[in-house]
Amino acid sequence: MSDQGREPGVPFGVAEVTGISMVPTLRHGDRLLVHYGARPRAGDVAVLRHPLQQDLLIVKRLVERRDGGWWVLGDNTDAEAVDSRAFGAVPAELVLGRVRARYRGIRPGRQRSLGVVLSWLLTAVRPVLADRSVSRRLRAR
């Protein structure tokens, strides 16, 4: 994940998703509107620093608050575990912000007809909603 649009002191920025750990919620190449400094809650999709490699930003769903920090999971249960199953709870100070929306660019090579552009406009920008039922998924794993 890259943090392209973050200006110091500005509460919103843009980040880009790399990888498949958050499919179907987010896909590789999605761009995210991130609300930095927003109060995290269980179920939110958040941008955080990887606890073992803090120069790396990752995006995960916040499952629950534990003594050691936040338990985070990817939404793609088939993807390799690069979440709390691998590195444990993430300290709260490494949670940088909540993802508010995602948008997708027009795929390269697609024609730019009026129909394609209108279809893209209707589907490209979506809010990223909290999933308050994530604690059930945690127990199921």
C-alpha cells in the first residue's frame, strides 16, 4: 500500500491498495480516501503501520480491541495471512486512520465511450462501510 496523498496536518489523504488481502471489499489498485486521526472502532477498515516493518503501510479490518492493541484481519479468507494471525495485535498508535471511501480507475485498454464512462461514474466511488459483525468471523476462524 502506498500513501500518495498525505500532506502533514491535513486530516484526509489518498492511499493505493496493493495485494488481495481485502478482497472483496477492496481490490488491488483501488485508491482510498483515508481519514487520518479518526477514532477507530471495531469493524472499520483502517490504514496502519505494519507492526514488524513500520515503514510499510497496510490496510486491514479492525476486529476487536485487545490488551495489546487492535486485532486486525484481511477480508479475504483465502489470502495468505498477513494480519494479526501472523503478527498479533497491532498497538493502537500504529493505527493511522479510517478508510472512508474507495474509487477505481477505468481499466487500462478499455474504450472511453460514453457508456463506459457513465458506467464507471456509477460504480467507481463507493463508501467503505464498517462491518460490525467481524467478531463472529474471528470466532469462526
